[in-house]
Amino acid sequence: MNVHTPRQPSSVTTGPLPGSRKAYVTPSCADMRIPFREILLDPASGEPPLRVYDPSGPYTEAQPHIDLATGLPQIRDGWLARREGLETYAGRAVKAEDNGNVSDEALAEPCPARRAPRRGVGALVTQYEFARAGIITEEMVYVAHRENLGREAALAGAAERRADGESFGAQIPDFVTPEFVRAEIAAGRAIIPANINHTELEPMIIGRNFLVKVNSNIGNSALTSSVAEEVEKMVWSIRWGADTVMDLSTGRNIHNIRDWILRNAPVPIGTVPIYQALEKVGGDALKLDWEVFKDTLIEQAEQGVDYFTIHAGVRLQHVPLTASRTTGIVSRGGSIMARWCLSKHQESFLYERFDEICDIMRKYDVSFSLGDGLRPGSIADANDAAQFGELETLGELTKVAWDKGCQVMIEGPGHVPMHKIKENMDKQLRECGEAPFYTLGPLTTDIAPGYDHITSAIGAAMIGWFGTAMLCYVTPKEHLGLPDRDDVKTGVITYRIAAHAADLAKGHPGARLRDDAMSRARFDFRWQDQFHIGLDPDTAKQFHDETLPKEAHKVAHFCSMCGPKFCSMKITQDLRQEAAAMQNEKDLAEKGMAEKSAEFLEKGGKLYLET
Amino acid sequence: MNVHTPRQPSSVTTGPLPGSRKAYVTPSCADMRIPFREILLDPASGEPPLRVYDPSGPYTEAQPHIDLATGLPQIRDGWLARREGLETYAGRAVKAEDNGNVSDEALAEPCPARRAPRRGVGALVTQYEFARAGIITEEMVYVAHRENLGREAALAGAAERRADGESFGAQIPDFVTPEFVRAEIAAGRAIIPANINHTELEPMIIGRNFLVKVNSNIGNSALTSSVAEEVEKMVWSIRWGADTVMDLSTGRNIHNIRDWILRNAPVPIGTVPIYQALEKVGGDALKLDWEVFKDTLIEQAEQGVDYFTIHAGVRLQHVPLTASRTTGIVSRGGSIMARWCLSKHQESFLYERFDEICDIMRKYDVSFSLGDGLRPGSIADANDAAQFGELETLGELTKVAWDKGCQVMIEGPGHVPMHKIKENMDKQLRECGEAPFYTLGPLTTDIAPGYDHITSAIGAAMIGWFGTAMLCYVTPKEHLGLPDRDDVKTGVITYRIAAHAADLAKGHPGARLRDDAMSRARFDFRWQDQFHIGLDPDTAKQFHDETLPKEAHKVAHFCSMCGPKFCSMKITQDLRQEAAAMQNEKDLAEKGMAEKSAEFLEKGGKLYLET
């Protein structure tokens, strides 16, 4: 990979993944370029390039023109410019408190890419409103083509090669049409997080009748802070397959860091506005009020944040339910709001002002990610009264947000043992009217710090299968420290595994194409193809080369696990050839193949093998 | 950890895990010492040491007396010496072919610890036969105490703290008694792999009404070979929690390496005898015959191998069923036997001689691990006719082996998408009369070489929950290369996670104690305790220290993820204290606590928090 060095503020990782190239597809019906990745396979194999979903943006083009100071191309700008009911306006002036009142020397340089903000002033602003009105937006067309990937090839295959699956009530279509996308959004079952001020966005969709998505978290903390690192973490996350990225910064320069991220993000960016609001009041939860929160919502909405985690479900009445828990409240937002409610003996202002929050978010089409502030932080606390009490409130709020025209998804746990996972999904679907579920793991045991990407991948794969639309990744550093670059990559790839395992189990028509391509490459001993088809070509190649480093081994008809004499795949290949030869010599002229096969199976006698 | 340097052939890793000590418990009823590990917790916490299951043998004692040339103490020798129906005899002489006819210079030194072999000559030899006769052996008493771990504490806990779970028909007892163990073995639902010539063994049990177990694979290959490495890999595997170890060596010096391993193994050792048989005939499958196989069985049984993988289910009639597969036959043993059957147009000698195999294995109480030679090697081939055809044959053979007095478990896949996993378990239970299932993963997708410990941990946790008794680990190197020391550790710990997640979900009474201890340590910010309770204290501490290296941070009431201001657990703790203070000041004399709580919940008014 190349490391591109732009003028500001840092270099980011660019260039295609090994063996891959970027492919943009322009559908006949619309003026847009849908991004895919094509994995090029050994020409001798006769296999066409394998097309896969690609959230990595222009960074993985062969010769990307990246200038972080200018930002990515504004592919949505033309669409939005034509859309009625939006207006451009001056926007809110940046305040010193937005960046934590840092001194001039400590202030991160603002991103020079300025965009005059838009806001909605008409009757139709959000994707939900358009969908309800029966209107298909460009974003809907775009995601339909993205999601349709592989379906044609899959459905053209032999009947027995078609995907099977158990979808638990999800209605996965043979083909994804723009109209299907519209209908799903109108039903509240899916969202396209797409702030009208995030013009650089390559739209994507979150819903249980679509491919399972993965979110990665980045963000500075009070202990570390760097614009360069955070932008690179975003680019690095999407390189390995993150579909959305949450910026959870809590330190200084929050506003300016977020600006750099948004102007250079082809994926939806989510935030938790209460974090910044708390910074603005000096970290004292009791000083939080509606005014500072509202101001923060507008600040971030104008920047283009695509979804906000809002912990409006943490109500005063829920707080006592956490008192006998083993691990109390483990969500930052949840504990901030619990402290506020408790100390003031007042109902949460997020709950009481929920209508007004909706009005603001609708105006920019910021999607709700209704936060699970009372999610369990341990196996002991899973599925308890506090968690489910909050979930019921989130269901109530979902309907309010829909009435206000907003898009909504619902956050979920957390720490849940396997036998209690399905109850979470079922209750969420029931309480929240099938609004998309977005879960953190869940972790299926508490006993493996350092390996919580794995404890949680088990739960994530299962809940994704049951119907969760997006999985928030967990890195190996969970519970222990801040993820570094390697941890981010491990977290994203682990969650791509969980999401893909879920897609396979749900029976997405095209999901198995990649598995099948890998399996054929394995059976043919096409080592380079195996590396390239995999989620992490670099690691696969490195592991292979540790045992068999020579170039000749890349075409060897065995691997280091069994060695040449014992290779079972080699033996099977030889078997087929021998059987074919015998077949040719002895039987070719005699009988039809099917007849022969039936005879063999009947008599248990002489062998017949298809080739 | 200390690295002990014995005289021969190499050093192995010894010493306790950080924060732990070995604890041997002698039950009142029997003269035996049952090994446990005790994790010592911060005395200020008031928590007693946490006792956990411990397969690591004497190596993790504080001052272990390890001499690899002498071997481990023969704790079973006294039991076996008293047992009627066994005789000591001269045993088979070692032949040059047993070690691959290596030259004198290349020959690994034989292990000096010689044991005169025993064999069964009476009516009762195997654990199965004793169990059927209503006799409780020392091994059954031993495993009952091992498995009973934590149940007393768990059941003494408050009712709401008791484990719940969904066991899918498993009958998990409140207490594990020796009689329960006997009854499970007599029913064929569990086995104690315990060759009468493996006197060094600390007995353990495999069955779905017991804790889920983990196997690790070691073994040299044609490409690498070292006694020292293999013994250390065994010790290293059990240090991190492997319950059994399979020696899959295929290279030179197989006999001598195995001797070193067995004399120093406190866990059951499994092998695949066909590998060595094939070495003896120069690697040509067509030269295999009953005589060389029989000789190999006796050779290994006399050495003390506890279970043999026997691929007797790969019948001539099954081979054509693999012809249209995407990845053919991926089991080494399976492909060897398929080639043999196909080339000779004969039924498998393993199938035809199964009675005689049983007679040999019974004589030494070697347990069957009936091999799944036709397991799927890809998502595309999962649950196909070849796989299930073989499984039906394994069911038939299970009954034969039981009639012959042998213990039996059944090997399972492989590569299986999530929605097809349960069918495997259900069919196995049905076809094989509830004999224990022992699966490799299964891997839930094919697309992540380098991460197959994770793709398979998802499937392993699920199938363990559904009823699989032992999980064969998969390392990050699967499909790519030979696992090194780090890979072995990663594989074992990943599979301990899967097994524990399954135990939790099944509702094992004591399983949650470790999770709860971790959660309390988290809530109390006892960092050292968190490291020590976890499956991998070293990695947890290292990850923590990367962000917060100072000793003071080990007692810090926050972590690097949120920093001091944002720490949600800290906020919850403060909340509790504040609430308790308010409670004391304002309400203490007024009303009973339950009343107050009810009042709060009713009116949604003033706050009440339990402390």
C-alpha cells in the first residue's frame, strides 16, 4: 500500500488492497457512480473478477487524488441542490467552547474545506419523509445498486447453488430495487444515515433486510489528542470494511477534529452529542441543560454528522432499577444522564425535550441512534428490568421520532450470554416497531479481557443472524485501553466476519459467492487468490510465508499443514482424475452417466465419479 | 513464569499463572488429590480465592519437580495395580519403522521413562464396562470432584444469582456425584479417555452433561521435527487450558516423540493411527493393510494413547458422494481411506475389521474418536449427503463399539454456516445414541484466512451450547501454515472462550462465578484482580499498561477508555454513595426500604437507591 502525504493535516493510507481494483458502476437510470471492489483472480483459473461491497471510498483507488484540506468530492451536492425545501444559510459561528477553550497554541487547525450549511425548510427533508411520500431519492437508488451486488450471479447459478438460510422473519428480496429500499425506509425498517450537510457521503443503508453492517469507533480522549491520528483511524477503519464510523472524542479540539473527519469521510459519521455538551460545561454533569445541548446538536448537524446517539431512554424512574446491579451503569451517556436526573430529582431533559430534538434532527436529516444508556455491563446484569425498561421507552420514542419525520435506529447491548440474545432481538423488534437494531457485540462472557473482540463476535454473529442491522465493533483493548491502529483493524475484520456469517445464515442471495470463490481457490491451490479473496490479504500472506516463504510455494499443490505426501485436497484431486480416467477407459461407451451412478449406488460396486 | 531446564530433552514452561496458586483437594472418600487453580484476589476486597478448573498438571505448581526423562508421577498406577483383570507383559519391541526408519544420527533419543505395559485380560477393563457393571472407578470419583467445582458456592447463592440457561435437552445436575458420572458413562453419553497405560493421567470427562472441553492439536510434520518443541507445545497448550491434546505428527521419530509426550502428559493424548501406519508403508496409501494398521494400534495403545481417531465411517459407497463437492475430501484420514477404497475397489478395511479394532482398543481402554473423514471443507459442502451418510455409518459403529465394551465419541465438522449448525448436533445425537460429539469449530464462513480461530469460535460456541462435549481448537494459521507457540495460545484461549460461553448458556451451576468475580473486580476498579481472573493475565496487563503504564494506574478509579471525568462506572459508584447519603439523611427513620422503593416506582418521584 502507498502512504499518501497530503498538505494537511497528515498522511492517510491509500491505494488498493492487494490484488484488488476499484470499480465504479453507473446504472442506466441515474447519474451516479456506485463503488465496488473487484478482486482479480488468476487468469488461468478462468474465474472472472470477484466483485465485493466496498465502503472504503476513493482512498483505495489506484491513483487517488486525496487532499484532506479540500475534502472528498461532494457527490451528493448536485442531488441536494436540486431538492426542494432545502436552504443554504450562514450557519452557527464556531465558539471557543466548541474546541474545549484550548489555547491558541493547542488549537488544531480548522479544516479549510468550508461548506455553507443547508437546512430543511420544506415539507420533505428526510429520507423517511420522502419514502413516506412515495418518492425515491438518489440515495435510495444508490444503496439499491450497492446492495444488489452479487444477486444476479447468485440467482443465475444452479438451483442447488442458491443460498439457503433462516431469516427469522426478515424479508430478504431476490433483487434489491429502489422501490424496495423506499418501502423499507417508509416502514421504518431501514435508514440511510445521510445528513444533508454531509455531501461527501457515499450513501449506505441499515436495515435487517439488507446486508449486515459494521461500525467502528474512533475518537480522542482526555488522555490523547491528535487530528492526524483520528482522520487516519477513520480511513484505516473503512479500508478494512467499516460501514460507518462513530467519532467518540471527549478531549480537546473536538469541533475541528470532527470537521476534518467529516469532510474526508465517504461513510456516515455518528457522534454522541452529550459528550461534547459535557465538555462545554467543564465536565460537570449537573451543569448540563437544554440550551447547551441544543446548541451542540445544531453545531454538529451543520457540520454534517449523520447520526446522533441520544440517551433519551434513561428516565428518572429507571435509575433505581440499576441499584442492585453487579456493574451499575456502564454507558458513559447513560451514567451522565442518570447522575443528572438523580441529583436534580428531575426527569431527563432529553426525554422531556424529545420533540424539540426531533425538530432539529429532522431539519438536517440526522438519524436517531437511540442510545441504550442502561445496557448491561456484565453477564450478571443481562436482560434485567433496567435494560428492558429503557428499551420500552425507546420504543415509545421511536414512534414520536417517526411522527416527526425522523429516521431512527435503536442501540442494543452489551454483555449477554448466548441463551439470552434472541430475547433481546425479539423484544427490540416488538417494542420498536422493527426499527433497525444496532448492537455493541454482545459479549457472551466476561472472563477474557484482551479477547473481547472474540467474546463479542460470537454474540454479534448470532444477533446479526437474528435480525440486528448493524454491529458496533469491539476491539481487543475493550475494558483495558485505547485501541491503536492494529486493534482497529482487528476489530473491524472480526466484525466483518460476524456480519458475513450472519448474512450467510440469513440467506442473502449473493453472500456465499465470496465463500465459494475462496473454496474453489483452496481446492485449486491458488494461493495468491486465497490471500486476495480473504478479508485480510496481508495477514494471510504473511502467515503462509512464515512456513513456506518461497515464491514457488505460492503455486505448490500442498500446504505446510500436511506437507506434499499427506495433502488431502491433493489426494481428492488425484482421485477425481483417476476416477475420470477409469471412467473414460472402461465405461465411456457403455452407459449414460446418471445410469452408471445409480447402478453404483445400488450395488455398492464399481466406482463412478463425476468429474 | 519460570522456565525449568530439565535434563532431557528440553525445557518446558513451568510456574503458576500470575496471581494464581495450585490447590489440590483430597476428598474424604478417596485417596486422591484433585487439582484446581486458585486465583488470589485483593485482600481488601474481602473476596475469597476464586477456584477454577485446571488441566495444566504439575507444571503450574509453584516449585514443580519436573524431570521429563522420569515423567510425571504415576497417580493412576496404584488404582490400576489393584484392579482385577489387568496383566503386565513384555510389550511389543520398538521397530525402526516406528520412527520412520531414520538414521541413527537423526533418531530422537527415546524417553528413558519406561513402563511395562498392561493389558486387559478380564471381564471388566474399560470405564464403560465398569460403569455398565455398576462399579464406580477411581477415575469416576476423580472427575466428579473436578466437575463439581463451584456448584456449592453457586447453589448457596441467592436464588436470583443462580445460573439460568437453555440446555437443549442436556440434563445438567445441581451436584456431580460419582454415581452420576458412572450412569452417564454407562449410558454412553460420556467418556473418560484413560488408557490403562497412561498412568500419569489426571482423569477428565467428556460428555454434554459436563463442562465443555477443548482439544489442542500439536505434532511435527514432514517439514519440521523436534522432540523439544512438541513436548513444550503440549505443556504450553494445557497451561492455557487445553483439556486434551492430539499428537498429529506425520514426520520422523513419531514413536519416540509420542513417548516423551505421553510420559509427561497429565491430559488425555489422542492420535490418528493411520498417519503413522502410512509413514510405515512409505506414504503410499495403497500399501496400507490391516496388518500394519493393527500393529500400529497395539504400538500406540501400549504407549498409553488415550483415544484414537478411526476413520471407519469412510466407506466405498460414500466416496462418489464427494465427487461434486466444491472442496472434495479435506480430512487427511478421510482422503487416505477414500483413495484406498477407490483404487482397490474394496470396502474400507477399517470398516470391515471394526470388530477387531474394538477388541484391541478395549484391551487398553483406548476410547474411540470416530473420525469424520468426509466432513465439509467449505460452506458450500456443509450438511451434504457425503457428510451425513458417513455420520449414519458412525452411528452404526458406535453401537458395535459399545457392544464390544469400548468408550466412544464422534468427530464432527468442519465448515458449517450458522443456520446449519443445529442440524448437525441434532442428527449426531439421534444417529449416535447421544455419544459425545467432538467438533472442529465449525467455521461459519470461508472468507477470513488468518482469522479462522474467530470464524470457528462463533460456530464452536454455538454447537457447544447445543450439546457438543468437546471443541477441537482452530488456530489463526488454519489453512495457511503450522501454528507456532503464539498461535497455539491464541487457539486455546479462543476455544476456552467458546467453551465457557457454551457452559454459561447451558446453565452450568458454577459457570457464572468467574464472570461475576470479574464484573465485581471491574466495578471496584481492582485492575490486578481483573488481569488475574481473565483467561490471559499477561495479555490483559500488557494491553492495560500500553495506555496507562504506571503502577498507580493499577489502583486508579478509571481506565484509559473514558478517562477520569467520563468514567461511567465511577459515576455509578458516586451515584450510589450520594443516594445512600441522601437516604440516610432524609429518610432513614421514616419508612422501611421496600416501602420506599415501591413508593418511588409508583409516583416516579423522589429517588430511592439501594446501596
